[in-house]
Amino acid sequence: MTVTLVATLLLSVLIGLSLGLLGGGGSILTVPILTYVAGMNPKEAIAASLFVVGVTSAVSAVTHARKGRVKWRTGLIFGAAGMAGAFGGGLVGGHIPGTILMIAFALMMVATSMAMIRGRKDVSAAAHNNDLPVGKVIVEGLIVGLVTGLVGAGGGFLVVPALALLGGLSMPVAVGTSLVVIAMKSFAGLGGYLTSVSLDWALVGGVTAAAVAGSFLGARLAGRIPEAALRKGFGIFVLLMGVFVLVQELPSPANAAVGITAAVLAAAAVICWFLVPACPLRKALTAATPAAAPNP
């Protein structure tokens, strides 16, 4: 067993941990791991990620469902609409240059991370766990599904915000429900990609097994972390990965400019957070966080 394979399998555990804990982020990890560590070309990595994330999400969804954190009606309708969009996106994505797909993937991660960090604008409206209107679910499912199939993202980093920010579901239920959606859409997107891409199934199977193992740990941790912290932590994680992929894929000197800008902003944020009492960043991050209910 080579060092590269061992590193790939160890890192793959993080894929399942992310899915089980956050209901997303699997593809955000899988695509870079398979591209930059395992050495797959971008199209193969995107197609393989759909299988890995689909299987891992399905396994993790069962654990969440047993704890009552899945809205099946919303998830199945969203997933069915997403499958149609994902299959079409997979067909188109197989004919688009890999670099363009990776850059589009990164830009969507950055945009979504901003929405997750900012949170819902109407913070006075309490989150609910009711099923969402069918029409709204279908439209959102088609759009997210198209993106899923096109850039190889399982969609959790889009589905979770759609369910939590737009649909108003509580974060734990949004996480559990998103896993059902991700599994359905991932397999549909994979079907589209397999019309033009072939995979090393031995490697893909090993990565999938490692990811499934990580998903059990993630599912156990989910629900034990405060909702606001989970959502914002997820957003920061997605932002960092989006910047990383942009630095890797953009041509010089654009990649250097993105990297330097990100480093400067990160340093400024850290200085503001720890050294400035009235830091606007701290106010912005806490503004959308409802006050915690007192313990009985």
C-alpha cells in the first residue's frame, strides 16, 4: 500500500465526518482529496465524489432518521426534483473542461459560505420542522440538482442552506434531511457522468468505506453542538475550502492575488476579533444568533 493511498484513505474519513455532522461538505472534501492527493483528473474526481458521497450520505441518513432528524416528505420531493436536475447537469458537465468546473465549484462554495455565516435575516422567526410547500421544494430541488450534477457536489453545502435559511428548518433536521436529498441526487448525477467518464472502482470503493466509517462518528456528534455554532462553523469551513480550490485552479497571477487577499483578510479578522473590543466582525456573527434559552 503506497503512502499516497494511505493518505487518501485517512483523509477520506473526514468526508464521512463532515457529512454525518454537517449534512454536507462531503464533496467539498472529496473532490480536492481525489484531485490533489489521489491524482485523479477533475472529471474523474467529480464523478467518483458523487458515488462516495451518495453511499456515505445514505448510510448516515439512516442514523439521523432513527433519531427523528429527517423530514421524509420534504427530503424525498426535494431529492426527486434534484435527481432530474442532477442527471442533466452530469450529462453537460462531462463535456466541460475540468478547470472551469473546479473554478465554478469554488465560487459557489464561497457564495454559499457567506449565506451560512450571515444566517437568516429574520432572526425573530423561530425555526420550525414542518414540511415545506411542494412547489417551493420542487423548484429549489431542480436548481440545486442541476448544480450538483454539473460540478460534482453532493449538494449539502447548498441543500442545508436551502432547508435551514430558506425553509426555516432547525439545523439538526436540515442536516438529517439533506442527507436523503444528497444520496438521491448524487446517484443521479453519477449516472450522467458515467456516460463519458470511467472510474477506478477499487480506489473509489476504498475511499467510500473510509468515508462511511467517518460518518458514524459525525452522526453521533450531530445534535450535541449548538445550532448557531454548527451553522457558522460549516460556513467558515466551506469558505476556506473554496479559497483553497481557487488558489489551486486559477491561472497566475490571479491565484496569487486571491491567496494574498484571503490571507490579509484572515489576519485582519483575527486581529479584530481578539484585539478590538467593539469589533464589527463579532457583532455581525452574533447578530443572527438567537439568545439561548435558559436551562430548566
